[in-house]
Amino acid sequence: MRISQLEGRRVALWGWGREGRAAWRAIRAALPALPLTLFCSQDEADEAAALGDALLSARTQADAEALSAFDVVVKSPGISPYRPEAQAAAARGTRFIGGTALWFAAHPQTRTVCVTGTKGKSTTTALLAHLLRAGGHRTALAGNIGLPLLDVPAEPAPALWAIELSSYQTGDVAASGVRPEVAVVLNLFPEHLDWHGSEARYVEDKLALVTAARPRTAVLNAADPRLASLALPDSRVLWFNREDGWHLRGDALYRGEAFVFDAAAVPLPGRHNRGNLCAVLAAIEALGLDAAPLAPAARGFRPLPNRLQWLGERDGVGYVNDSISTTPHASLAALDCHRDRRVAILVGGHDRGLDWSDFARRMAEAPPAAVVTMGANGPRIHALLAPLAAAGGFALEAAADLPDAVARARRLLGGQGTVLLSPGAPSFGAYRDYVERGRHFAALAGFDPDTISTIPGLGVA
């Protein structure tokens, strides 16, 4: 469905975050006389009222009856279509779409590379844009990384689009009916189970980018068992992390049997991120470009904020901001990146019921100096780790909130080591999003939040 097709229909917006505001701007620009209803919180309703849009009315109750009064509801990605009220309204004929679907429907001929995966997708998408630009290609960097597709100006038109998609958005691409030129899937771990309802549905929704959306080329990680077993009859498949394609041997980057360059100097923290360089180069090849000459430009990549971000040192203690970490697997990857340091890791946040037993096993095998739990799921994680800590493997403390956690970690390290914020859980409840959490952590550590939180390269360049 295109925005122009909303004319004459009863249309509502559900959610007033970054994507919701982008949808309002895009719809209002195209259809200035279309009445719109916004479902949101009271604070957001007050914010929307200040815009002065006489045809925008806000409501704070989005129940099934209210939603079913509309032909189309443009919902923000964070609102699950599996919620009972959404399911009930859909059964009565209400169509739920997202801004991603509206954008793709309006750009059927655009050359897009869509990137998803449980971890690493933001860095991979930004690195893809960086290398394409290094090759002289005007490229847009947008999507879940921080710039809604609907907010990217139409002019000057980019030649290529590097688009990050969360599991909340992959189904929108399929719903648009437009096939991406290239779709990249990095890895799959349990995530966002509260939104999807189950691990099986999470995997299904995540893989919709390559199963239902039917990209012309799918770029897949051969090292991920779920991806390695996929059959995609409607797409050409290129594999990375496989010896006949782009892969690493230690820190050496290879294309098949051909050595390309030493990736040790690429400013990507952790082997898993350097492995995603292989995904980027495979995606560039999928576009029909020669990737090998572009690979060394990865040395000039600027790492993204909130993703294993080294903030600096204060009074002998270093600080690493990995606020985007929302799964136990991501926290373990962060610890792997800092296994040679004395680390106090801060874990916990919004409780989505994820299993922390793998994390606990790793604490038994290769513990950090200290673990500080916090947030809604902090007590559950603490109870799981307490027997291991009691055996003398590491220090364990429970904090009331992030300021308390930082203070405890600093004290436990005694002036020597690294405080690692890698919560393994979302920030909902305590913070608006992971960015706000990361900014607060930076301030608590003694660094300027504005300096550390800018994402380089967003938009068209």
C-alpha cells in the first residue's frame, strides 16, 4: 500500500516514537487534508497537539473497539501485531502496516541492501554504507539504525540504500510486495520474545526478509546452523563465513583462497564484528560490484555509539558502553571482546523471559572480576548466579538502578579494570530506549553524552 492509497480511508497512527512521527510527516506531506487519529500516551498526545495540525486528534486508549473503527492503522515497529487488541481489530478488517511497508511500496525500483540479524546489524549496515561510499557510490544509510526510511529526503536521490531492519520490520518488507535487491541475515539467537510471543515466531518473523520478501540475492552466514539449513528457491544465495566465499582465517581476510588484507587494524570490536565485514563484502558482490578493492577502506570506519563503545578512562578505570546489548548472547560476546581485561559487567533491565542459563555457564567457566545485576530481571539473574559467586568465582552484587550499579562496579574494581555496560536486556521502564541508557551511563562515568552518542553517516552521502 502506498501513502496515496490512504486517501479517502479512515486512518490512524499507533505510536508516537521516531517512526510514528516520521509516518505522520510523510502522510501529511502527501495528503494534507486527510484526517488522522493518533493512539499514544498522554504526554505524547500533548506533544502532538503542539504541532498545530487541526486534522490530527489523539486518543490514549487503543483497545480492539477503537482500533476496529479504522480501515488502516499505521503502527510503530515496537507495537506488536500479535497483541490481542490488534488481532481482534485485524479480524474485523482493520489493516495494520508500518512505515517500512509504506516506503518500500513507494520505491519498487530502488536498489536496496537490507540487513538484519540478532546482533551486529547496525554496525554491519553502517560499514556497508561506508565501503560503498568509499567506492564512489552515493548511498543512503537509514532504517532501524536511527533514521526512519520515511524521513530520508527524496533529493538528492542515492544510487544505493543500506537499510537496517529489526525483527519488528522485516515482515513489512514482505507486506509491501517489493523484492529487495539484496537481503543480509547475520545470525539468529532468541530475542524480543515478548513482542513475537515465542522463539519460533521470532525466527519466522526475522527470516521473513529472505523467505516471504524473496530478495533477488540473499547473503547468509554459513556459520549459523539455522541459516545454513535454509532453502530459498526464489533467491540466489551467497554465503559468507565459508571457505569458498568471504571468510576470516584468524585476522586475515580471504575471498576463497585469495588473501585480501589483515583485518586486525579494522576498528571493529570483537571477532564477530570483524566476521560481519565478510557479510558486507558479500553484499557488495551481490550488487555486482568488485568488493576486494573496497575492503581496506574498512580501516577508516568509525565505530557506532552504544555498541562496545570505548568511552575512555577515569581514575584508572575504563568504561565501555554496550547499551544496545539486549540479549544474554550479546553480553557474552561483549565479555569475549574484553577477556584480557579485569571486567565488572552490568547486566539486567526489562524482563522478557529470556533464558540466562548459557550466561551462567560461561560465568562458571570464564568469570569476569564482578557481575552487578540491575533492572526488572536483575533479581532473577542474581539468583541464577549466586551459587557460582558463592563458590568464589567472581564478585556478585545487586544494584537498585544504573547509578547504583556503576558505583558498585567502580568500588569492586578498586581503581583497576573496566566497567562494561552490556545489559543483555532492553531499557524499557527505566529509559526511553538504549540510547538514553547509554547517555546516562556515559554521564555517570564522567563523559559528555552528546559527544559519544552521534551516529556517523546517517542519511545520504
